[in-house]
Amino acid sequence: MTPQKVLCLSRGASVAALAEQLRAQGWLALPANDLGEAQRILSRERVQVGLLCLWDCAPLELDRVEACLLGLPLEWVALVPVDALTSPDLCHLLLDHVFDHHTHPVDWDALSVTLRHALCRAELRARTAASPCDVRLMGMAGHSPAMNRLRQQIRKVAATDAPVLIGGESGSGKELTARAIHQCSLRSGQPFVAVNCGAIAPTLIQSELFGHERGAFTGATTARQGLIEAANGGTIFLDEVADLPLELQTNLLRFLQEHTIQRVGATRSVTVDVRVIAASHVDLSQAVVAGRFREDLFYRLNVLPLVVPSLRERVEDISVLAQHFLHQCLQQGYSRRVAGFSVEAREAMLAYPWPGNVRELGNRVQRAVVMSEQRLISPADLGLAAPSASSALGLDAARLQAEREAIALTLGRMAHNVTRAARELGVSRMTLYRLMDKHGLHARAD
């Protein structure tokens, strides 16, 4: 049987005896003394499991080890002296980066079993990372009950090819939802084509959607593929589908029934394999009653209905979303001055009704980052009224809430890696652990 490979990272000590014991257990040890040597090994060998052999637990040495672990995407098992476990820094390093640990003297059979468990976990992680339905790829900030329900619905509808009809107010994130459905589906590697049906002139929309042949009309000097055909194999998103003219609704219905299209000026049909996701901020059932939308097309589109919650229905996410947009603006270099939101700004955002939903929040944060002359964004920078004293939170409570939200957001963005989160927040790892305990936050296991 071919031995499984394990990268043995040892700082300043030989692993020859260790390699011999591992060989007897069916493992091929690949020794490395530092990050560079380990990366060179991984560039030519397929290795999924690492064995960390620690002898020196001094803070400087642990920092070097942590840098190595962060740079090496393996499932790690540690081998440490038993008395070293009295070191809080070592314990935190093991909790943050290591699947399991063993102590001296080594039980080689038990160590081999742990390594094989780590290998199974690595293979499971690789399989999960390759899955098209990774919730972390959805790009949706916020963890309110309404958003968690929407994510669950997205996973379910992504598993089929049936048409989806997305409802929700303008600016609530209907296109983001459509992209998440596509990204979580088996079509994720194929095109996603978004069409705003209300932004195309009525005289051009048939040609834009279905394409045209050369000479089909004045100015058609070449044949052109339509947007539906361009999405072949993937997904087409028809935003504001209620704005489609009635005559074009007939063509769209025929496409949904027969999976064929006919270019303007063509004499034959073309078969296309496209999933249709439609969205509208108006109630299509009411549009049917008013005679503005075909009833048969409505039922064809409304196979899997989803409703994106308004920002008023997910107030818990306002601060998280605002921080998300602020982080985006700072990454894009909009300001070197702004560091965050004032307590008054957070209170003002919570008190405002957000008629423009997430889009309005993103726009106001972007404007505030550019225009603010202070380190902390104020309500005036956001274009919002300062909250009244009667509705404002107590100062201490607001500070605690802001602190907790900042820590929770950073932990989420750093995949709950405490070391990276502490670096991002500008505090020590021990300080971050104390703050997490204070707010009842925990580093979630991967």
C-alpha cells in the first residue's frame, strides 16, 4: 500500500527518529524546518496533513510557528511536551490552528489514528470547498433570522432548474439573491446574464433578448446573439420583468415552454438551455389583475417564489451592513481619515426607516466616507437626523453594542481566526479573547 504523505514541520530539531516511527505506521514523512522549505515541498507534492513538532514554546518561537501555520493550508496535528501545555499562548495556538495534539512520550498507534482522522477531515474540507453551494460565497452580510431564512431558501431552489420569481422592495438585494442562486447551482461555472427590463427601450428589447439576423431591420449590418442565447448553459436574470411589453411577454412564455428562441428576422428556432430567474418590485399578481402582465407567464415564472426582506425587517443587520460598506470603501482608498462610526451615527441608522433599503445604506456610507472630516462618521455625514434623547440608547450601552458588533463582524470576515481578527482590530490576541468572553462571543470551530 502506498504510504500517505505528512509534512513534518519541526523548528530546530531533527525528525529522523520520528520519520522512522511514522514509516512503520504507513506514513511518509516530508521534513521541513521553516515556511519556505515547507512551501517548496507543497509545490511539488500533494500533501493534506501536517505534523507540527514543537520543542520551544517561547513567545517569539510561537509567533514564527503561527506564521508558518497561517501560510500552510493543511490539517495540522501537534506533538508537544506535556509541560508545555501550561503555556496559555501555546494552548491558544493549538485551539486556533490545530486539529488535535499529542504529548510525549508518543503513543505511535494513537498518533497514526489521529493523522488519519485529520486526513479524512482535510478531504471533507476539500470536497466542501469545491461545492458550488458555499454559503460564504453568497456575498450577503448579516445574520438576522430573515437573512438566515433567505439563505436556506437559496440553497433549496439552487438544487433545481425551475424558474424563480424574486420579490422585494427596490434596493433590497434581488440581484444579489439571483447571483447567489446561480453561484450555488450546478450552473455556477456558466454565464450569469443580468437584464434590467425597464432600462431597455421597448423598440430594442426584443432584439436585445432574442438577438437578430443580418438585415432584419435598418442598421442590422451583422447577425447578433441575444442575451438569452448568451446565457446558454447558465442563468438569465430578468430584473423588473413587469416592465416587459405584453407582446414580448408572449415570446418569453414560448421560450419557457419550448426552450427555444427565434432571432428577429430568422426563419428557424434555436434551442437554448437557460435557467430563468425573474424579479420585480411590484406585486405581479396585482399586475395580472390590472391587465399589465400575462397570467400564464406569471404562473410559469412563479414556480419557486422568494421574497427578499426589506432592511426594516432585518434591523439587526444594519450595523453589520454599514460596517461592511465602510470596510469596502476603506479598501478602495476612499479615505485615510475615517476609522468608524460615532455612537450617534449608529443610533441614527437604527432609527431611520431606510426606504431605499440596502442600496440606500451603501450609498449613504460611501458619501459619508468621502465627505467626513472626522475620524468617526457622524449622523450629518450620513445625511441623517441625530436621534432624539428619548430614543437614543444609553452611552455605555451603545458603546458596548458597537464594540460587540465590531468584534463579531471582524471574526466573521476572518473566518473566526482569532489571530487574524486580533491583528485586524489592532489588539493583542489575549485582549481579544478577554473581549470575546465579555461579549459572549466564541471562535467557531471550522
